[in-house]
Amino acid sequence: MIKSDNILSDKGNSNDYLLYAKGIKVKFDSVVALDNVDFYVGKNEVVGLLGDNGAGKSTLIKSLVGLYKLQSGELYINGKKKRRISPIQARKEGIEVVYQDPALIDDLSITRNFFLGKELGSSKNPFKLYDKQSMDKITKKSLQKLGFENVRDVNDPVSCLSGGQRRIIALARCFYFGKKLLVLDEPTASLSEREIEIVLDLVREAKRNGLSVIFVTHKAHEVFEVADRFVVLDKGLNYLNLNKNKTSLKEMEKILISSRLAAVRELAAGVAHQIRNPLGVIKASAEVLEEDFQVSSDQAGYKNIINMMKSEINTMNVVVSNFLDFAHQYKLSIEKYSIKKLISNAINSLPVYKYPQIDIIIDVPGNLQFYPMDKSLCEQVLSNLILNALQASESISKILITATVDNKLRISVEDFGTGIDEDVKKRIFNPFFTTKKNGTGLGLSIVHRIIDELSGSIELESEPGAGSVFTIEI
């Protein structure tokens, strides 16, 4: 993982870039949204601007075009220092922006929204304010280019359009009017897979035509296809600046997940400590009710209520334990340990008796004896993966656990259950994301975090109906 405190330290001067920002600071009252952020865009370059929600991505681009005031910092556009900038001035500099909220006026027509502030004058009739016929034609053609095949009457108000259709209008306007730099803030939100591919193709076309693009997203797999370089923000700070030829999609996704997990750790610790003490009081109260109080009627019903309370309290305690595990600062203790015993211990720590119909098969070559590892952390990783496989398996099935060593230890846990679709695969390691009715969404997040601490890697292979394979390498 490569981090950058100052991404401009060795990047020449402002004249080399289309846009060059140094030491940007933005505050909202006492909240610092951006703190000493550096950012630049080269000529004919596509930059992926990434980070989790709240990282400062949208704040940065809005600051660069004058929607937000800079408290400090320097901004250069086309090699010229800008003491002040406004959205209108940014457009005059050849910069077009698509915001997360497409910024359309409901009561105006599709055409009027498309040409808002850039209406075409009428050369044939000086008494007309604008050339409506030409504007309608250009609007319809631009929308069709973005896959809006069944373009309704472009004179209809945009209030009758869906969120995805509104975004397409904003994108079409940006690609048509952008002369030097296109700024796309979460451009694929609300779009279908087909529409996303069209947007990516238009980004490639813009680069071929000599334009630059800032592609803001939290989805590394989308921007990775088209970007030349990646900038990652975290909590309003520069986190990473990396050329595409020095990384891979897997590495970028790992970086984003690690950044996300670091942010959630603080939340998890705070929530766990706030819940743990009152939860202990409630549990003690339930035990007192059970032991010291007698009821004259419906004793069975009373006992059921007490048991239900205790069961729910125990469930909450598991959640608290998961939160604390997630927030825990790990201290590595590396020593040689038996691979077979590692797997056996992980299995024995689980309630496998609840899954009598599932066979667990261990395939470890006889020559694999000991390997240097943190026994406790590795057992925790394996137990989470095996439990995940048990829960994903069909009523009668098996789980296959294999291990190999080739410079590094590789352990795979394979189930033959229902599999995982692409959308879930993209979010599977996100904190609090779960497909289980009673899950906390932290099990696989904890796995990913531990693997990160061990400087290892984790991969998932799965298709719906074909089971899943989680492979860790340490």
C-alpha cells in the first residue's frame, strides 16, 4: 500500500497541468472537510478520484469549480493562478461538471436544461432569443449517443423523468459542452449495466479527443478500466496517488476496503463500549427475575419470556464481541505452527454439530508440517471462513479445505452452496454488509482486516449456483 502526504512534491510546476491545486483547506463551521489536500490533472489524463463516503471527494471537486470557498490553498487552471473561481468561470475555462445531484430545473424542458446558460442564438431571426430547432436536434442526438434510444419529446419538462434519465441528461450535456476537462461525480449512479458501459466508452472517447476527465467514484472496478491514475482521499486527507501501471484492480480494491475498515474501527469501538455496560445490567436484571420472582399463574409463559430475553441479550453480546474484535489493535506473535492443527482448531471452535448433514473434508499434503504464523489470528480467520461456508451450504453437502505452500501459505475453503452474485461479491468485505438474517456483517470484515495486518491477501471466486471459494495467502 502506497500512501502520499504530498502528491505534488515531485511533480514540477503548475504550468505542466490542466488543473493544479496545492494545500486546499475547506471548513464548514468548525468541521474541516479538506485539510491540506493536493490534487492535479494532467493534459489528456483520466484521473480516478476514489474514497469512501465522507472522504471529501465531492467537496474537493465543488471547491475546484467555485461552489465551495477555499479557506486556504492555491489553485491554477490552464497554468493561471485563480484567486477566486465561480462555476460560470470554470465553464468558460472549458470545465464541465456532472454533480451527484444532476442539478436540473424541473419546470424547464429537457432541451432548456441541456443548454442552460449556453443557449444557441438565432441568426435567421434576430427577434428570437434562441434557435430552438437546432437546440432540440442537438439535444436529441446527444441523448441517443448515451443510449437514450426512445427519447421522448425533448420539450417535456424534466420533472417527468426518472433519476437515471436525469443523470443521462446531465452526462450528455457535460460530454457535449466540455472543451478541456470533464468532472464526473458518481456518474454511474442509478444507471443500468448497459448505460454504465456507454459512459465508460464516452470517457475513452473524450481522452482520444484530447480532453481530461476526473472520474469520482467509490467503485474501483468501474474507474479502473478507463483511468490513467488514481487519487484516494480519506477523511479529507490525501491517502494515495498511484499510476495505473503500478497497481492492479485487486490492489486498488484492497486499498479502498482497508481505508473503509480503518474508518469503521473507530465507530465499532465506540458503539461496543456504549452498549456493553447497559447490556450487562439488563442481563443481571433478567437473571434476578428468573431466580427471585415467583408468579402465581402462567409460569410457563413467564419462563418463556425470561428465556427469550436471555437469548436476545446473548445475541447482543455476540454483536458487541464482534465490534470489539473488529476494533481491536492486533499485536502479531509469529511462530512455527502445524498447518493441520491450525485447521483442526478452527473447526473445533465452531458449532459443527448444528450441521450434521455437511461433511468437512481436509486435504493437506503430508509434507506440509509447520509454517510461521500468528496462530490465534489465523485460527480466527479460518473459523470465520468455515462458518461462512457452513451457513452457505445446502442441506446435504460438503466443505473442502485445502492447503499448499509455495513461498507463501495458501489455504482455500470451498463450499458447494448457492454461490454469490456479482453485486454481493463487490460488497462482501464491507463492514455491516450481510446477506444473513441475523448476521452482524462483521465476520468477513474482520477476516479482511486480519489478513491485511498479516500483509497477506484474500480472494473470492464464486458464481450463482456453483458455490464459493475463499483463498487466503499469508
